[in-house]
Amino acid sequence: MLTAAPAATRQILQIQDLTVSFDGFKALNGLNFSLDEGELRVVIGPNGAGKTTFLDVLTGKVKPTKGRVLFKGKDLIKLKEYQISNLGIGRKFQTPRVYQNLSPRQNLELSFNPNKGVFSTLLGKRDLTDKIDALLETIGLTHKDRIPAGLLSHGEKQWLEIGMVIAQDPNLLLLDECVAGMTDKETEATGELIQSLAKDHTIVVIEHDMVFVRQIARKVTVLHQGALLCEGSFEEVKNDPRVIEVYLGSHKAKG
């Protein structure tokens, strides 16, 4: 009896020979990187490795000196930030960016609506109720959905902003050090949230916390001096002599 062949994976992101120079300093130096649709990838590296610049290029905040960035086959280099966002790339920054005086529910209502006009937002509220309820449950804020977001803990604000990005229905979700400043319990819960979101989203996580990386990692990319140092599973990367030398060091015993 013949069995169906597994579906071929499709690359959603291809980066070729990407270089970014700031006054002669190469924040990225000939970086090559690819990402499959539906993949959860963790990117690590020491300070100055080029991780934030990498995300800045993907979102159009920084333009490269040379190289190509193909997202769903389209070159992002000449596009503006809003055009890249409209193509389906959503980014969550390290510091939560939520509307402090609005409730989590109201924050999500605004994020679901790409047109922030008053009438379109008001008219669309009823249709969005079920989606917002489901998203509040996913990010663990159902019980705090109507209090001001400013009263949430740091971790809860991070979850809310992740929800706000997911509400925009991105094809690629970029998370920049999203567990920085969290308690151990919040960090673990964030890992569970990301693993849940990875069932339906392509995700890139930039992170320093190696315990957290171990919790969520499927494949890890290590950057060093703006270039690709190595890639592999958490265990492969953790035990790579090059990674130990340039980055992990004291983290090795913890992992």
C-alpha cells in the first residue's frame, strides 16, 4: 500500500550575504540565513553579535549596505516599514509597548483593526468579540481583561503585547528578548505560550536566557560578529566548542 509523501517545507525567509555597516563597523557581515514556513527558530549570540540589527533589517528599520532579504519571495530591501508590516511581519520589542490606560481587551481591539479610524473600530467590535476572547485565553489574561494594562505585571504586559502582534495575523512573528525581567514562573509560562503559538505561526525568538532557550528551542542559530557561527539543536549548539568559547561559557553548567 502506497503512503503519501510528506509535504515539502517552503522557505518563508531567505537572507543572502547581508551586510550592515555603521561608520565602518559591520553590525552584520555577510550573513546567510533561511527559515522554513511553520518553523520556530531561536537566535542567540553575545552582545554585539548583530541580533537586534538582524531584526531591524527584517522590519525595514535599518537598510543594509548590501545583500538580499527575501520574504515569501519578495525582496524587502526597498520597502518601507509599514509595507513590510503589511506583507505579514510582526515584531514584539523587548520593552512592552501597550496602551497603559486601556484594558487588555481594548488593546487587542485596536490591534485587530488595521484601520484605526473611530467608526471602523466601533463598528467592528461585535464581530471581533469571539476572536478577542480566544486570544485573551491564549495569553492568559481572561481574568484581567478589563483592568488598565498599566496595572498588569511586567510578564503580563509582555503577554499582552505578544497578543497584540498576533492579532495582526502576521506570517512571521519576531520576538526580541521577550522574557527579560520576568520571574522564573512568568518565563516558564512564556515558553509554554510560544510553543502553543508555534503550532500556527512561524516564529523567530532572540534570546539570552539559556534555560528559556532550552525550553522552547527546536533549532538554534548562533550569531557572532555579525555572521553565522553555527546552527543546530540546543544540545548541539550548547556543546559546540566555538559557541562555548565566544558565548556560553558560564552558562554551560546551567543548561
